[in-house]
Amino acid sequence: MRIGGHNMEKINIKVIGTVGLPPRYGGWETLVNFLCEELSAEFSIEVFCSATKYEVREREYNGAKLRYIPISANGISSIFYDLISMILVCRTDSVKLILGVSGCVFLPILRVISKGPFVVNIDGLEWRRAKWSFIARHFLKLSEAIAVRFADVVVVDNIVLSKYVDDVYRRSSVMISYGGNHCYPLPISDALRSQYSWIDTNYGFKVARIEPENNIEIILAAFSRQNLYKMVIVGNWNDSTFGRRLREKYAHYEMLVLIDAVYNQSILDQMRSNAHFYVHGHSAGGTNPSLVEAMSLGLPIFAYDVNFNRATTFESASYFSDADELLTAVMSSSDDDLKLSGRRMFDLAAKNYDWHIVAKKYRSIFLGLGEC
């Protein structure tokens, strides 16, 4: 029909469900950034962006066209953000890549009037997150079920999710993880050294949204009870009552360093790559980008003990279920143990979490649908 046949017209890809580009928020945006970087020469890509997050609104980025919607892409408004984006493109014969399920409750109607196929990456089991109300959780569960049923292709990022989709919905899915090789080990700059006195110590590190399901309080409780390692946690502490409460409770502990969100990749990589180890507390989702990034930097991993994290680390990290287990695991690990763990994580990431491989898998989906 197009690429791969006699007609060399590019296949159109519409990307819906992210905050937008340039990437400044999280895993979805990083994914889209690398898809554009790898595939924009071969495909015509348009990315929907939330106008509320960008004072400077570029028209193109990394070879992709940018289109702005004046609604927030997060929280309950994400439903309307995704819906409007889908309505605007449903009459085109483009491939619609939907990231997340919040707007997919309308997919049965949109499929009737749409000319092109829908690819839905369902993310993790969003409806399990503690931050959502009872009604919101049921809505997200319904959206997930509709997304899986009505998408032309279902994408998951973790083998546990693939099994879940098969077991619950009797539907096959395409497993595509995230990449982590955009993170690089960097030496500590003089500017960062003058700003943070802990940077030259043996410290643990974590970067995350400050939400209950990321088990921040378990990590804080564990490291507040020891005096060997500083524990540095970077996150959006002031964006919720939960975050502000935790910071107020633990800010006075000498071994805890609580830093506001860092979006500068170079500064973040300096902080992360020079850490003694990484603590991953996420309990929801599939393959969490922050975990893959830490693995790609060759950091020893202490991960919360859930099947998603075990699958991502191929059962090769250290795992904990509470503050006592975390503290015991960290304090009983020698320097040699940590070095061996770090090398193991790096090797696994290099083999499994490469953006070129990720983009190649999406490319296969797009070409398959574009030639139908």
C-alpha cells in the first residue's frame, strides 16, 4: 500500500497520550522522543502535546510535527485530552499510537468512524494505583478492557503484562520494553560538587514521582535508621499532600537527602551514575523507565519485590518487601557484591533495553499496519 510496495508515500503515525515533546515529564515522552529520532526519516510522525506544559511551542521536534491541545495531559483531564486528540485524527488513514488507556473508553465509537488502525500501549495496570479513587480505578479498569478488545494491536512493556493480557482477555500482545541507553555515566562537575556536599560520599539514589505505590516511605524509614549511606531521593515532593507530608516528616534526618525533581539529563546522570547503588520502590506498572535507566548505568539494584520488577531485572537484583528487608539487604552487601550486581545489571540492560531495538519493533508494527 505504501512503504514496502510501489508507492513510496510515507505511512502517517499519530502519537496520542503523552505530555509532548521536547521530553520533560516521564517515560512516555522519552519513548516518543526516541521513536521520532529513529523513525521520523521513514515515517511521517505527528505528536500531540499539552499546551499547558509548554510556554514555547515548537512546530517540529526530532523530525516530528507537533500539535497542541489546550488541556492538561495528566490526571482526570487526560481522558478529554486523549479523546480530543483521537477525534481530530480518527477520519485520517494514519496509524494511531495511543499511549495509555484513559481515553480508550471511547474506542468502540471511534473505531466505527475511523479510517486507520489503532495501536494501544496499555502501560502498566494503572487501575491498581493507590492514588486513584474507587470510581477512577473502575473507570481505568473498564478503559483497559475496552482498549485491549478494540485495538488493532496491543503493546505491553513487560512479560508479566503479556501474560496478564492473555490470561484475562484471551488476547495476544506485542511485548516491547523501554530503552535505557540514553543515560550515560558522567563525572561530577565542579558546579554540582559545590552545590551538594553528599556527592563525594557513598550514597544510594532514587528518582521517582512521590506517590504511595512507589513505596517512598519504606525507603525513607529504612535509611533513616542507619548512618553508613546517604539516601538521595529526587522527586516532585511539593506536588501532592502525600509528598509534602513525607518531606516534612523525614527532612530532618541527617542521612536522607530529599531533592526536588530534576529534568536536566546531564545533572540527573551525574547524580545517578556516581551513586553506590539504586533503590527502586515501584510496585505498579510494567517495565518502569527509571529502573531500566539505572540498570543501563550499571548500578546495583535493590528493587521492591513484585513480579514486574523481578521480570525487568531477570531475577538478578536484590529484592525487599518492607523497610527491615531493605535495610538488611543493603547493609549486608559488600563492595564486591555491589560491583558484581552492577555489572550484571549493565549486561542485562545492554542486551534487552536498547532504544534501537525498541524502535525497530514499533517499526515492524507500523509497516505491517500500513501495508494492510
